[in-house]
Amino acid sequence: MTGDTIAAIATAMTASGIGIVRISGDDSMDIIQKIYRSKDGKKNIKEVKTHTIHYGFIYDNDQLVDEVLVMIMKGPRSYTGEDTVEIDCHGGVLAMRKVLDAVIHAGARPAEPGEYTKRAFLNGRIDLSQAEAVIDVINAQNEYALKSSMSQLKGSVMNSIREIRSSIIYHIAYIESALDDPEHINIDGYGKELLIVIQEQKEKIKKLIESFSEGKMIQEGIKTVILGKPNAGKSSLLNCLVGEEKAIVTEIAGTTRDVLEENIILQGISLKMMDTAGIRSTEDVVEKIGVERARAYAKEADLILYVVDSSTELDENDQEIIEILREKKAIILLNKSDLTPVVTKEMLENETQKPIILISAKEEQGVEELEKQIKNMFFQGELSFNDEVYITNIRHKKALEDAYQSLTMVEDSIAMDMPEDFFSIDLMNSYESLGSIIGESVGEDLVNEIFSKFCTGK
């Protein structure tokens, strides 16, 4: 119940310099009054100005618990929109728990996962897309994921959706008014005018849907598979990119028999890197399984790094890999460039039409050029979140697809010269689908499910 006053530890449960216990709800000021004492024992903390910090002590009944700083934020100027108190205590796990116990004994109840952000949403401080961006900010694994999430938190998705919805609701209202008052509002030929609007809004929705593939890679990382023949230098490349010896490297062909996964960050971009078994025909049962897994992972990859041993001639195994590359985003890495070459860059350019980089995984040469190539290939060299809106949430993508389909149905109704009330039905469906993204037409069960994924204290 949002009428309750809730409390939770808002920082990690580990030894640290400081810990924060957060209180939110109607009784926050009464609760802190019961447990806080200023240094001179005279200050009535209920009477202090909002957005001020106060030094003192927390007591549980008459027992001293900790020396603290208390921040007062009176509603509605707080994260939740309610009276909120944050107690900055020492960062020991026991100290934080003792402060929380004192707050609970004074009348608060333990907060549920995500309940603070849920209250911020229910109290109109943020919309649902911004609330979901909060957890993305917390979980961001790279610079661009953080920028994307912060852009959404500032309202980039919300503003785009509201702009489209505003256009749709205007025409819904116009149609409904015309149907109610046909004597004064003439809608003859209105379908042609509406069609232009529908096409404009569909284009905006389409652009948002198409941003999902890049948005997902920003958030989760580019699924990158390293392919090549045995002993081409795949594991050496992985070790070079990771910066430590993660993969076993030997002169024995077929050393890598399974898929080795590592998450790495290159120039702010996350790569979900997978080192695979060398592609070749083999009678070894275990190695054969590894080769089949390599082929399967390659089919699902966002990017393939094809490592070629430039000191060894191409063979039928290379031809198989080249065939795999034809329909994929791929970069060819001509490895062992420090040795006398047998395979040249020109030979591979004619064969593959893919970008080729000369590298030496052993000497760690060519890595910087590889990083730039990946950035150019996926993000045109740079990512900006000032104007571009990236959809990173599959729920948002599904709602956009539903809205797009409803507008397509309006187009079909116009083409078939259907009555105007048919337009209104599908326009409203599109309007509500878009509304589900920002939380203006969602059920309680969905709201509860979304916020259950948050950590306690947020």
C-alpha cells in the first residue's frame, strides 16, 4: 500500500565508507523524530527546512546505534514525491542493519524490491519508460549503455511517444466530434488528410522499432564470434582483447574444443566475445561437437571475427567459413602479419568483400584498428544520445509494433473507403499501445512485474 511508510538499505550490503538507509512515506518525519538526536539534543528535526542535512545520532529506544548525517526531503520535491529521509551512517553491514532496525521499530515497514521507484511512478514523478531506465542505469555495463539509459531517464522515449500520441488523439477527437455533430463538422474527404498523418506517424514508429537492434547491442553487448581454422590464433586474439590469459594457447591443433565466453569493452562498446573450436573436419568426437557449436554460434552472431593464419594457404575449411560470412557482419583479421605471408589482403578482398585488418595477436598489433572498425560498422563511428532515441526494452518494441499494425489497419480502412468510426477504433488501439510504454494504459499486474525486477532500496 502506498499509504505505508517504507524503509530499506539503499547501498550495497558490504563493508564500505558509508551506508544509506532510506525512509519514504507520510510518517517519515515522525519516524526520524523518534530515533534522531542532534549533538546538543535540542533540535526538533520535524521542524527543519526541506533539503537540508543534519549531524547527530540514531537511537533505538535509549540505545545509541550510530553517528549519522540525516538528509530531509519533504514531498513533493523528492524522488518518490513523498516525505523522504535518508540516513547516512557508517558503511558496515551490522551498522546499516542496526539503523534499519531502529527505523522499523519506530513504525516503518521493509520496502519491497523497486518500491521507491514504483512510488515515483504512481505519484507522477516519472513515467514507466523512465522507471525502467532506472534499472538499466544500475545494470549498465559500458559507457554507451549508461548514456542510452540516462537519455531515457531524462525522457527521450517518453517525449517521442507523447508526440506521436498527441497527433493520434487529436484525430480521434476530431472524428468523434464529427460523428456527434455532423451538422457543424464536415468530414467529407477526411480520409485523404488522415492518411498523410498516419503515414508520418508510422514512419516515426518504424524508426523507433528499427533502433531496437542497435539499442539491444548497446545495452547487452555485440554478440561476437571468433571463427577460424585450428591454430589460426583465435585464442591468442581473445587473450589479447581481454588482457589476460583466459584461453589456453598451444601449438597443438584443436586445443579449443568448446565455446569460451568473455565480456569485454572496446572504446566504450561491450562485446560478448566467444572463442570457438577451429573449423575443420575431424574424427575426434569431442572436437567434432565443438566445431558444430562454433557453426551454430556463428549463425546467431551479430559480428564474426574471422582469424586467418596469413602464413598458411587457404583450404576447404577456409572456404566453409567464407560461405558463413556472406550474410553476416564480419571483419577478417589477417593474423601472424609478423611472419612471411602466404595469404595476402588482396586475395581475401576479392574473395569476401569484407573489411580486412592486418594483426599480430602475439605482438598485440592491429587491435586499435579493429576497435575503430567495429565502432564504424555498428555505430557509424560515434553514438550521440542528444537527438537519437534508442529502444532497448523488448516490451517497448512489442508495443510499438502493435501501434504500427493498428495504424496500418487505419490505412486499409481508408483505402477501402470504410466509415470514419472504423478509423477511430484502430486509432484508439494504436494510442493505447503507445500509452502502455509510458504507463498510461497498463494494468496493475504489469506494473508489479516490472518493479519486482528492481533491487530492494531502489
